[in-house]
Amino acid sequence: MEQAQKRGLARLMLRWPERRAELRQRFAQDPRLPELCEAYEAACEAAAYWTKSSAAVGAERAEEYRALMTATEQDILHRIS
């Protein structure tokens, strides 16, 4: 299991503590879920980077990555429901 996938899964388990067992189980069974966890981790990291950036486009980029985080969360919820 890749580190980014693990970190993404950990973030999701912190976000949705009531779904931890379900997330762990589906992560082990659904080959697509680790990929989504990795994408979620990447979006979280990018949002954090751009939030701290002093670049003129920083706020806009941060918002784009937050929207991607939300969309990825929705994909994950559909897969585990």
C-alpha cells in the first residue's frame, strides 16, 4: 500500500470517524478506493499549499483544490454506501 493512499485513508477516517470500519473494509476489498484515497490526499496537500501561498492565484487555486476534495469525498461516499 502506498503512503499517499494510507494518508488519504487516515484523513477520511478522521473526517468520518463513524465510518472507520466501513472505510477499512472497503479499502481492502475495492481496488478503486485506494486510488481515490490517494487522489484525496493529493487534493488536500495541494489545497494546504495554495492556502499558504502568497501568489496572486493562491486563493483561487486553494478553492479549486477544496472543490476537488469535496468531489472526491462524494465519489468515496458513493463507493462505500
